[in-house]
Amino acid sequence: MFRRTFWFTAGAAAGVWATAKVNRKIKQLTPESLAAQAADKALVAGHKLKDFALDVREGMVRREAELGEALGLEAPVDPDLPVRRHFAVEAPEPEAPRRLPPTSRTYNSYNRNEDH
């Protein structure tokens, strides 16, 4: 009798455990849950990408300083001299506004219905 009670209890516990596990998995596979998981992974990837970009920028600055020292570009500057900044890409000079030729600004009084 004790043996039957033990196995009945063990079977009931296994059934409850399996049902809970299946229900938990079903909730993980709902569209809302999948969307939330995708959003979380996208945020994590964005943070990793931002950290990578900051590391690259820090390395660039460090290497630029090393090259400046090696080439002597970091020499002290005379404060009386004007400072000219050098940009990697120069901004284009603003263009003058275009004006239309005088003939295109005048009103064309031609009426195609007068020829008929």
C-alpha cells in the first residue's frame, strides 16, 4: 500500500512539473514575448556597438597623439600667431543664389486659343 501511494504521488508531482514547464514555454513563444525579447536584444546590441565606437575613438585619439609626438606636430604654439584649424574635409563655400534670365521671369501673354 505504501508503495502505491509513493508512485501515485511521484506521478502527480511529475505531471504538475511537466505542465508548469510546458505553460512557461508557451508563454515565452507568444508574439508579445518574442517582440519584447527582440527589443531587449536590439538594445543590448546597440549598447555594445556604442561601447565599440567609443573604444575605437579612444584608440584613434591615442594613436594620433603618438604620431603627433613622433612627427613633432605637438610643438608649442606661439600665442601671438593666429590659429588656423585644418579639417579633414573642407566645407564648400556657399554658392550665390541663382537668378533666372530676364525673359523667363516676364509673363508670357501668348494665348494658344487666339490662333484658332
